Amino acid sequence: MRPSSVALKLIMAVSGIALVLFLFAHAAGNLKIFIGNEDFDHYAHWLRTIGTPLLPDVWFLWIMRIGLLVAIFAHIYAATQLTIRAKKARPVKYAHRPKVQGSYAARTMRWGGVIVLLFIIYHILDLTTGHLNPVGDSSRPHANVIADFAPDRWYVTLFYVVSVIMVGLHLRHGIWSAVRTLGQQTKTNERRAQVTALVLSVVLVAMYLSVPFAVTFGLVE
């Protein structure tokens, strides 16, 4: 039995909220790098021991990672199904369709989603498993970050910047779209949603980009 469109929209909303909450929590943790080497390493090691002694080391992290992967794929599945259904519901293309925010946002969400998915895969291989990191030592998380965004690895920083901006655009349209989906389509509510979405997106992007820029330009060593 296929889920209804309402159920798919609910899946998108719940998974989206879970991912946004994680992104802000993760960004806040990343900012500890500005406090100092020892504080950042201590924070990273603390994450590995959450749940002990009830859970073995790192188990909580892997439970969280699996939960995030489930949320990501649920979000992608729901978005894909809704897109397919929308196209089937309107099989005849318009002879002329003006360039409106919807078409721009659709392209942004589609390609942005692909870039973000590729970035997640790279990020896991880089700073989680260490396979693509110059240091790749789980006991030295601060050193891993410094090596990752070194000036001679500008291409990594550039990919990171593009990916984070895509996340911001994705979040901005996601909040705005959710408000419209819930039927709050008055001009006042739409303006509020747009402002809220813009502020949250800018704050999130700034939090994430502050780390690679600080490392690349020698503000953090």
C-alpha cells in the first residue's frame, strides 16, 4: 500500500525538522574549535562516550548516524514520490510558464539535494572514518580539521562552501514551502515565513563556514 500524499508531506516535514535540529547542534559543536585545541578534542571524545556505561563507546554515535541516514533517505523518498505524483497529475505542459519562484526553487532543491548528498558521503569518509583526511586519526579531531582546510587544500574548502550554501538554500525554501503546504498562504504569513527561513539559513551557513575560513586564513591553528 502506497503512502498518501499527506503522509509523504508529513514524512518530509518530520525528517526535515530532525535534520535541521541536527545541523544546528552539529554547527554549535564545531564552533568549539575557536575555544582551543584541548576543548575541541575533549568535546569530540565526549561524543564518543555518550551513553556509557549503558552503551559501549561510539555506539550512540552510530545509532545517531543510522538515524540520520534514515531521515535523509526518507526525506529524499518523500520528495521524489511527491514530484512524480505532481508530474502525473499535470501531464500536459503549459505552452508558456513564467519564471516564478517555484521553478527556481525546484531547480535549487533538486541539484542542491544532489550536491548535499555527495557532500554527506564525502564528509563521512573525510572526518568520520578518516579515509580521505590527510591525518585521519580519530584521537586527534582538531588536527583532522586543521589538515582538512589547509590553504593548499583550497578545493576541499571550495566544495565545502558550495555544499553548505546549498544546504542554506535548501533550508530557506523548505521552511517557506512547508508554510504554504500547511495552508498558511496569507501575505503576512508568507512574509514571516520568508524572513524566518532567510534568518535561519544565513545563521546556519555562517556557523558552518566560519570554521573552514578560519582555518584557511590562519585564524585557527
